[in-house]
Amino acid sequence: MDTPLKTSFTYPLTEDQQILLTEVLQAGNYRPIVVPYAQVAAETDTCKIILYQSGKCLVQGRAAQEFVTYVLEPKVLGHVGVGYEEMLNPEAYAPHMGIDESGKGDFFGPLVIAGAYADNALAKTMLAMGVKDSKNISSDKKAHQLARDIRSLLGKRFSIVIIGPQAYNRLYAKFRSVNAMLSWGHARAIENLIEQVPECPRAISDQFGDKEQVKRALMKHGRKVELVQRHRAEADVAVAAASILARAAFLSALDKLHKDYSRVFPKGASDQVKAAAEDLVKQHGASILLKTAKCHFRTTDKVLAKLALKREALGREGMVKSKPYTFRRPA
């Protein structure tokens, strides 16, 4: 006897998932309906979809399971139900590597780019481990734990490129573009990983700039890899694994700064970060920012202005202003 289809589903959605569901309902062949306390609600002849102000999503009707399986899970939740994964998204289970970064928006600490390999068996294992985009991981402790599990599972089939603050500021003075630096870092992560998994055919990353920049930064072996850039690439389990590896490495680097200077280095670029930077400069001088921070951030100007200092105090590498740059391989 066939198992009867479920006719009601409830899911708590993150802010990003709420935006995605709203876009799906507005773009698809759905009729808007009015429901109390709903952000958005729509229906078909066989299904109702309601997104409440609390962030809870309710799907009801004869075709509820079909909507969840073929729309909500792959397009909004970023995963699909057990038994349907390979059918709906076979590409995610084919051999490939995922590339992601951490620290790009943080004033203190390095820029970290990581790569992680996945095939059918590895993808299934990582999904079972709870591997997901690091931005959706609630604690630093959990990120470190997952990173340890991923490294243990993959063995040598991952790569981590850490661009510390001093190297970052030197490279920024050369490239004058964060995207150009990302292209260079992604290329290095791909090259390092392809040495361990030479048969890997594809590299997937988030859409951050011109894909040709990454291609030009690749060496001989990396040029054989198909580069795929897409929005919300972190829904791919290999990219999600890379994001966790990158975040854990970034957090470890902040911990080392904390030990080296006996002070907390906050994440991000908030007022708390600005206050910490001011105290750091008062104690060690302006040049300390070259060793601990990404000096092209506007935070640098705010900190120096508060202390009646100018960028000249940072030297040539601290004076650089952003402008378009295209990576070119040396002749």
C-alpha cells in the first residue's frame, strides 16, 4: 500500500530564506491571498503557502508535499528531502570542489580562502554531519567542531589559504581591489587542492566578480578545472564545507592576535571594533594596524582621525585607495 502524502508542513525560516520564499511566490504562478499576521501568502488550486511575520512557513493542501519537495526545499531551504537529493540536484553529488572565504568584511584579522572536495559519498556524509553555510552556524565553538570533523573526513582533500594582515595590506597595495585579491586567493586554493585531487573537474564558488580574473590567476593544472560562479553557492555542500574551514581558520587567527597582544579583537567593523582599534593604536602606534587589520577599510580613517593622525603614519601600504584592477600574470 502506498504511503499517503502529507498535506501540512511547517518550517521556521531564516531572514534570507524568507526573502527567497517571497521572491518565489511573487515570480511564480501563485495567487496572492490575505491571511492575518502573514508577511506574504499565496495559493494554487491545490496548495496554500503562508509566511507569517514570525518567520514560520506553513504549507497546506493536497499538493503540499509536492511544493515542499520540488520548490521549498531546493529553492528556499537549500537542501532537499531524504531520497530526492540526487534526483533533484545530481550536480551536487558529482565530483567537484567548493571554494569560499572568511574575513572579507572584518577589519581585524586575515582574509581566508578555503577549498573542499566532495564526491557522492563525501557529500552524503557531510550532509549527515550537518555541514551548512558557516553564516548559519550559531556559535564559534560549533564552527570549530565541524571544521575538525570536515578535516578528519577529507584528509588531504581540502586547502586553506590564509592572507594575514601584513600580506593582505601588501597585496592590496598591488591589486587595489578586494575582488582581484579574492580571485588570486581562489586561484591559489584551487591550485593547492587540485594537487591532491587532480581528477576534480569543477570548482564552485559564490559570485563575487569577473570569473576571467580567477582563470588568469590559475596556473597550468588549475586551468583544466571548470569554474562555476553562482549566487548563494553556499547551498552546495562542498562550498558550505569550505566556508566552515575558512571561518574556523579565521577565528583561530583572531585567537592568536588575542594571545599576541593580550586584548580582544572583535569581528566585523562595528563601533566596538573602532574602539578596540583606537586603544591598540594608542598603545602601539599607528603602524600596528598594518600587522593586525585591513587598512583600506574606512574604519582606519575614523580611528586615525579620532587620534589626530593621518594615513601617512601607515606608510605607503596604508595610503592605498581602491580603484579598478585586473589581475595579469607576469610575462
